Amino acid sequence: MATRQTSTLARFMMAPSVILLLVWMIVPLAVTLWFSFLQYNPLNPIRDGFIGFSNYALFFKNPAFAASIVNTLVLVLAVLAITIVGGILLALLLDQPMWGQGIVRILVISPFFVMPPVAALVWKNMIMHPGYGVFADIARFFGVQPVDWFANLPLTSIIIIVAWQWLPFATLILLTSLQSLDGEQKEAAEMDGAGFLARFRYLTLPHLARAITVVVLIETIFLLSVYAEILVTTNGGPGYASTNLPFLVYQKALLEFKIGQASAGGIIAVILANIVALFLMRAVGKNLDK
């Protein structure tokens, strides 16, 4: 009886927060859905009116739509691959005893606390600039012509910047998981004659499986909405070479003032994000049940 009363009281106390959260999520989504059926231009409100699914048709016919979907998927998959592989390697390195270990860990994790626009500006003007960037100086030192990263390799440049930002997060999660590995198991494997690669394959990697799924799930949610790095560096170009779905929605809303098409694009982005999240949740659920 006491347990039932406690459960009822807990639900009653949580209800205001849950209701507020639902309203906070549902109201903007409902407004976006409503505007996706309207022909609305804030600069010419006289032409407002209900046009049904025309905005969705126009958004699908946009020549940038297919490119934005491909770029979004390539960006997400590439950053995930870089951060997971790099995170595992850095976690293995940081797990070793060394002098100044705490300072080294802080330095490795610090890029995660840099705001995306600031990080993009630093990479654009100080590292990847074809004239006086760090990469250009290195190329000239070896007698190679510097690369104009944002003109010739725009999507690759965005991937490098975003991966640099998210690598510390993956490293922190994987390092925490790695430190929870039972030392007796590692000692037993060493006594049985297992080498480093064998221990990593059959002991360390299975232990990191849950942490990897958490990294994949959390990073994917945020990588599907990458926007600031593209705006600051390439502005979606050249052409549509670095335009992803969120940036295409931005272009429709704030550059072309086609609020209806932008809202339709937002709804499409929500649907695609939920599809990806569904597959990820299934994968995470299977992994956590093991």
C-alpha cells in the first residue's frame, strides 16, 4: 500500500514537468506542421493561403534535396567512424600511466567545450586557410601546393571540424568504460599468453560495446542537426557540395523567405531523424540486453 501511494505521489509531483515538456515540444511541432501546408512569405503576406502538400512536393523537387540527404548521411557516418576509432585509440593511450595524466586528459577533452561557430572560425582562418593556415605552412614546408580545403574539399573540411569537436566526447565515454574493466581479467589474459591484439579483440572491445552504442546514439542525434559549422565556413557550397538538410531548411526560411517550404523540410527532417533513432534504439536495446 505504501509503495502504491509513493508511486502515485511521484507521478503527481512529476506531472507538471512532464506536461510542460510535452507542451514545449508539441506546440512548436504543431505550428511547423501547420505552416508546412501554407503558402507563407513574411515579405508578401497577401499571398498567404492553404496549399496542401504542395510545399512538400516543391521541397522534394528541389535539386538540393537529394544532395542534402546524401551529405547529411555522409557527414554522420564519417564523423561516427572517426570519433569511435579515434576515441578508442585515445582512450587506450590515456588509460596508460604517464606523467601529467590529468593535464593531458583535460587538454584532450577541451575541444568539446568550444562553441561550434568559434571552432569553425578557428579552423577556417587559422588552420585550413590556403594562404596562411597551419596546413598550408606544412604543405609548403614539404614543397607541396597548399589545398584550398573549403573550395576543393568542402564536405571533407566540415567532417574534420565536426569530428574534432566530438572526438573528446567519444574519448571521455570510452575511457570511462575502459577504466571499469576488471584488472584481474586483463592479468589472467596476460598470464594465458594473450598478446595485445588478442586482449583487445576478445576482452577490451566486447567490454566497450555498450559505451560505443551510447556514443553512436548521442552523437547521431546531434550530428543530424549540424548547421553552424557549414554556415561559418562554406555556406553550403560550392553549389550544394556541403549542404545538409538543416542548412537547406535554413536557406528556404531565412534566405528565400519561403516559410512553408522550410516548414515542410523541417517536418521531413523530423521524420528522417525519428527513423534513424528507431534503428539506433533497436541496436542499442539489443546490445544492452546482452
